[in-house]
Amino acid sequence: MNQLEAFLHIIFALCVVLTVAHTCGRLIQFLGQPKVVGEMVSGVVLGPSLIGALAPEWSVATFGPEVKNAMFLLSQIGLAAYMFLVGCELDLKMFTGKSMRSAAVLSLTGIIPSIIIGGACGYAYYEVLATGERHVGIWEFAFYLGSALAITAFPMLARILEENRMASSPMGTLAMLAASIDDALAWCLLALIVAVAKAEPLSSGFTPILGALAFFVVCFYVVRPLLAIVARKVESRGVLLQEEFAFVLVLLLAAIWVTDKIGIYSVFGGFVLGVSMPRSHRLLNEVRSHMYQFVVVFFLPIFFANSGLNTNIGAVFSPELFVPFVLVLFASFLTKYGFCTIAMKGIGFSWKESSAIGALFNARGLMLLIFANIGISNGIINSNVFSMLVIVAVLTTAAAMPLFNRSLGRKQLSASTPVSPIVEGELKPVGMTD
């Protein structure tokens, strides 16, 4: 196959991916679900669980090695860009004041039980589950599985609270602050796990950790002041020039390259760069308006498809894996929905409000898919555990809106007009991602 044929082959496959993703996303909205659930399901539909089983020859011909390589490349760039946007959305001003103590309690209530109970599942079924391409220690595997269950779909939680005009309420503010702490800690744990997983011997795992700390310092004390100059110009001018936007994109690509080189997965580079962006209202709005739609509409469906092509639901329901899967799924609901609901009640909210926030904390969405992809790409988990985590991500995310509305005594609301990040200071309805 020459280069032109390969190019046309890839373009056709991407057309299929985008069509299926946005069709599934639109259909799932009729059930009152956010669009991201349908897009996540679309990846599974394209994989060996459905189309790959019904039309194996067509699937192999459409998603050959050159297509998968291109999809992997595009999905990695898209993930880093998405995590950059997530980092931009974190309101650093929330991390002050009296609410920090309550938020820390709520966040740790969702993290610690997840690590303990999820880790216990990984420890108990280590021999069954940890049979990957490389040897993974029992504690490393258990810690990874527990950390995976500790993740929360922070962007989705924020979108739902904004859509229901609850983000500024005491309950909403506490939930968003706790969720941001939750995810920040979970990403730090994952960075540590990846560093150790890549290290041979174990002592060399400190090298990428030190590199990550150096990267963090450079972002906040070198890059941030440079971006502050850009922010001042944008604030006075009112628009972001093309060369200034190009500067931000170069920094993003550089962050991807650096974090991958030092042994930390590339998405961390995008996330840290986003967090280090100056909190200039105009600059952040301009960057979001330039990036968000293309990242969500083009890149993320490719990531979902890339994940789905590696997901085999049938394997999870085999006699050997079914019991571990059920236990992991049960643990995912218990450690987030259960414990976070109890924590919210203990802080002083009603059972209805507590249950609603617990439901949102239990949604893992795209965040868990990223976790799973990092795990399998670094040899920490195998394809069976990867498939388990994909199903957990879909089910916990799909359960979020029904539980949220039921808890507050509402009828199932339509998810056909979910909200995007703030553009020009207002919330504009677009397809919700995670």
C-alpha cells in the first residue's frame, strides 16, 4: 500500500469513527444520558464486541495496522489537549477558605476506600487478572486498580452542576472543589505508578518523579510568567492573535514531548500546563473557544474508538473473569456513590442532596478510560482488565444522571442540551463530553 492509498484508508476509517460516535451520542441523548455515554459506547460498538464479531473481515480491513497507528497518534494528541482544557478549568481560587476542610474530607472519603477495596480486589485476584505482557508486582497491580476506581469525571460533574444551576450553591461548590482534589490526587498516584512500572530497577523510579517535579516548577515559574505577558496583551486587546495561539500550541506539544521523555505519560504534560495557565478570564475563554470544539468533536471520538477496538466484552463475561468483574463493579459503586453519599450527609447536607452528589462522584467517564489506556500502554494491565475498566467507566457514567435526578426527586431530564465550558462568559449548549 503506497502513501496515498494509506492516507485514503485512514480518512475512510476516521469517517466511520466520527459518524458512529456522533450517531450513538445523539441516540443516547433520547434516553436522558449525556452525549459522552453514547460516544464511549460507540468505541465498543466498533470493536470486537459487536462489529468486529458480526463483520470480522470488514473490521480487519477497515481498522488495519496503519489505521490503528494513526488513531493512536491522534488520540494521544487529543487527550493531552483535552487534559490541558481540564487543567484550564480548575478554579485555583477554590483551594482556599473554610470549605477546604470539608472538601478534603469528602475527597479522601472517595479516594481512600477506593484504593483499599479496589486494591483488595486486585490483590485477591492477582493471579487471574495480572497476566500481561510484562511481569507486574502484586502490590503495583493492586495499587493501580484501587487508584483507577478512585478517579472521578470532574469535567462531567462540573457540567451537570452548571446545567442545573447548582455550581454556585454550597453543595455544588463543595462538590467541585472535592472532585478537583480527588482527580489531582488520583493523577499524582498514577504518575507514581507509571514511574515505578517503567523503572528497572525500582530505585530508578525516582528519576521520572524528580523529572515531573522539575517540569511542574518550570511550568509555574518560567512558562506561567511568559503566558502572563500574553494574557495582559489579550486582556487589553480583547482577542487572541494567531501567533499567540500558536505559542500556546507549541507549549502544549512541548509539554507532551517532555513528560513522555522523562517517563511520565504525555497527558500529564497537558494537564499541568493547563493548571499553570494564568487565570485571565479573556485568555482562557479565547483558548477554549479556539480548541474545545475541535478536540471534543474530532479527537475524543477517535480516542473512544481506539479504546473500543481493544475492548472485548465477551472475555469479561467468561467464567474465569466474571466474578472478579462483578466485584470490581460493586466496589466502584460502593466506594464512590456509597461512601461519598455518607460523607456529604455527615458534612450536613440532606440525604437527597448527598445521594445526588454521590451519583456524580461515581461517574468516571473519560477519566477512567485515560487511566485504563495508560495502564495497558505501560504493561500494568492486560486486555482483559482494560475491558473491565472500560465497562465500569460506561456503567458508572450511565448511572450518574438517573441517580442524580432520582435523588433530587426529578423526572429524567433530557440531555440534548448539555453545556460546554464558558465561552465569552456564558454557558453555551453543545454536546457534553466528560
